[in-house]
Amino acid sequence: MVESNSFTSHLVELRSRLLNSLIFIFIIFIISYIFAEQIYNFLVDPYANAVKDSQGSRRLIFTALHETFITYIKVAFFAAIFLGSPVLLIQIYKFIAPGLYKNEKKAILPYLISTPILFLLGGLLVYYLVMPLAIKFFLSFETIGTKTTLPIQLEAKVNEYLSLIMRLIFAFGISFQLPILLNLLARIGVVNSQYLKTRRRYVIVIIFALAAILTPPDPITQVGLAIPLLLLYELSILTVKFTEKKSESENIEDA
């Protein structure tokens, strides 16, 4: 009976924390929608900077009456998830923390801090490097036209452009969690540093295949995702090896 009451109280606490997180995310969504135009301008800035030196006028178009409204909704939702995720992680940590030992809390805390940081780094890579290069790559296929041929010029749609950059930010942000995933697997004994080293050639193939799936069919974004993931994989090997040495030293001290 006591175990049943304890389980029920844990469920109530989990529901309360998740509800608080959702309320916070909803509040951010409302605020983000109020400032949706400013957020939109921020997300469009890579495109604006990439085309500012091109000949002729550039614009983003919409072809449906409701398209801009739906786009602002998407922008607000994107900002709410982006800004609200750390709060959700904190609430989950607070829920599981009472059941952890002191050393376990210390072990989880770095992952809790590094998760949003790595996600942010992935987003920044998209915003400041990958998107500008990809836009210039796609613009290189434009033609001026001659007397016998029509010009080919990009008329980018608002919804399609923003969907692309938001999808890439999430794809890069989630992919940048690779070191955290590998370190967690190492802590529970699923992998070790030697295993990661010997499987490197297979991981390279998997990373490039994953990059091809998560990004548009162009070499810029695919390589832009694959190369950082390969570097993060190598970094993961070093951090897993460090964790193994630390665990060994702790076991020796306990003995």
C-alpha cells in the first residue's frame, strides 16, 4: 500500500512538473508570436546577407492568403521549443534528482549543462556558416537569359525558406548531442573507447548517410553536418576514455 501511494505521488509530481514546463513553453509561444516579425527577420537575415550583392531586387514571396500567418505561428512555435527545452530538462532533472546519490548527481549535471550548449552550437553553425554557403550554392544555378532562353531566377517562398532553416537548426542541434549519447552509453557499459575506435570506419559511413537524410540534397549542407559530427565523434572517444580512467581511479580508491 505504501509503495502504491509512493508511486502515485511520483506520478503526480511528474505530471505537475511536465505541466509547468508546458505552461512555460506556451507563455514563450505567446510572447514569441507577439515578436514573430522580429524573429522572422532574424531567421531571414542569412538569406538577406547572401543575396545583398546580387544583381536585381530580391524578395521572399507567399502564394496563399494564410501563408504568412501560418509562418508566424511556426516561427513562434520554433522559438518556444528552442527556448523552453532547457526548462523542461531542468524539471526532469529535479524530478529524478531526489532518487540519485551525490556522485550520480555530479555525473548527470555536466550532461544537463552540455545538452543545450551543444544544441545551440549546432544552431549557430547552421545560421552563420551552412545556410549562407548553401544559399550561394543554390544561387549559382541562376542564369541571366539570352535572346533564345528565359532567365532562371530564384523566387524563394517565405514558408519554404523558414521551414528549411528551422529544420536544419533542429537537425544540427539534435545531431550535436552525439557526444552526450555516446558518453551515456559508455557509462552504462554498452560501449567503450576501444569499441568506438574500432568501429570508426562504419561510423563515418553512417554519419554521411545520416547527413544525406537530414539535410537537403546538396553537398554544402551534407558536408556541413557530416564534418562536425565526425569531429564530435572523435571528441567523444576522448571524453569516453577520460571517463573510463576516472572510473578506474575511483574504483582503486574505493578498494
